[in-house]
Amino acid sequence: MRWTVAPLLLALLPWSCTTRAEPADGGAAAAPAAAEDAAPEEPAAPARLFVHVFSAGFEHGVAKPGPDGADSLVEAQWRAWDAADDRFEAVISREPPASLDGFDGVFLYTTGELPWSDEQRAMLLDFVRGGGGLIGAHCATDTWYEWPEYGAMIGGYFAGHPWNEEVGVKVEVPDHPATRHLGVSFRIADEIYQHKEPWDRSRLTVLLSLDPATTDMDKDGIYRADHDVAISWLRHEGAGRVFYTGLGHRPEVWRDERFRRHLVEGALWAMGR
Ligand SMILES: [Zn+2]
């Protein structure tokens, strides 16, 4: 009766690795078929991540293209991380995807109402609900306010950033791949977002949150009377997975090894790896 135990275990571990659903069309986005004949040491094909940095609203310094259209810092870091890590491949594009076939995840560092067509937005929704990963950093929640299904999918909308300084962060789930290098708490200097509806703790798994005991809670504009300020979370959307981290405003954060590991491992989790 071992099979009856599995759902219970999965319920206890909301971030655990359930088998990634195959797209209905069995398309190229599927994970490689179980290679029963392959040598066990054969590495899996790298996960393919569509990396989209686009500022339709506020343009962050880290998202600003270099001279002659060179990489922004966000793009440059994804390129460097890809080069140093066999587990994923970052495909960097400032254009919306023409197709998400063959991709395992979409990463957004974006603001405002992105100029994607209705078809492209429907494709993103179908991609995630069909088993793909959605990965957002920082301003990914300052995006697409006029598309409520996106807000529900990413987990909430930006509602001010009272802090831009060193803050204390609680690691609420210390055994997730995206957090296990962070201990039970840490300090970091960054701009910290609050989130509003549809953000709801009951709809997601909070990985990181602001520690009110070690953070200045007398700042102007603190929106949440309960001081429940989530910084990173996971969710499931249909058969897909969502990983969001609110960190990533300051350039030094993008160069911080703790952030690289947090984001890359979170992205790999969202891509079912
Ligand atoms: Zn910011």
C-alpha cells in the first residue's frame, strides 16, 4: 500500500518534486523521457530558461542595457551563470517569445504593462499551467497590473518599498534548494518590496520573509499592519511551478553569491529539476 503514502508525503512537503506533467501535446518542452537504457551517470539535458528583461514601467539600473544594446547586468549575470553551470541554459531575449516549445521556464525581470499580444500572454499562461516554470525576481510583481491572471500566477502585486537598506531576513523554509545555503536568517542590503492582493499567504509557500525584530519597522509607507512581509515564495499553478524572489534591486545583490544560488536553485526547482 506504499502508493497511498505518497500523497500524504507530498502534502507535507509542498515544495517537493512531483513528477512534472507532460504537455498535452507531448511537445519538446517535456522533460527527457525516462532513459531506462541510458547509463546512470548520463547528465540530464540542461533545462532551457527564457530570460526576459524588459522595462515598460520603471527602469532599474540593473535592467538598463549597456552601450549599443549590450547586456544589462541582469542579462550578463544570467549569461555568466549559464556558462558556469551545466544544469541550465539561459536564452536571453528582449522580445516576447514566439514560442515556448522546448523551454522549461520563463524568467522575468520586468516592469509595467509588457507589450505582449493576447496570444503571447495566453501562451505563457498555458505554458505554466501545463507544467512549465515561471521565475520572477524583484519587479516581476511590478508588472502586468492590468492582467489579473498574471498577478494571481506570480502571487501578488508590488505595494511600495519602505526599505532600501540592510534588513533582517527570516528563512522560513531552510531545507529548500533555494534557501539551504542561507541558514535560518541572514542580513542583506536591498530594496524590499511589500505586496498587496492577490498576495495571500494561504495561496503560496513563503521561503523568506522580513524579520521585523531585526529591521527598522518605523519606516514611512509600511502597508501591512501585521508586518508580514514575504520576500520569496513558491506556488503551484496548474501543473507548473512558480518561484519568486523580491530581492534583486541593487547591483551588488546581482553579484552576491548568496543571491545567485537562491535564484538559480529556485529557477531549477520551478523547472522541475
Ligand atoms: Zn527596485
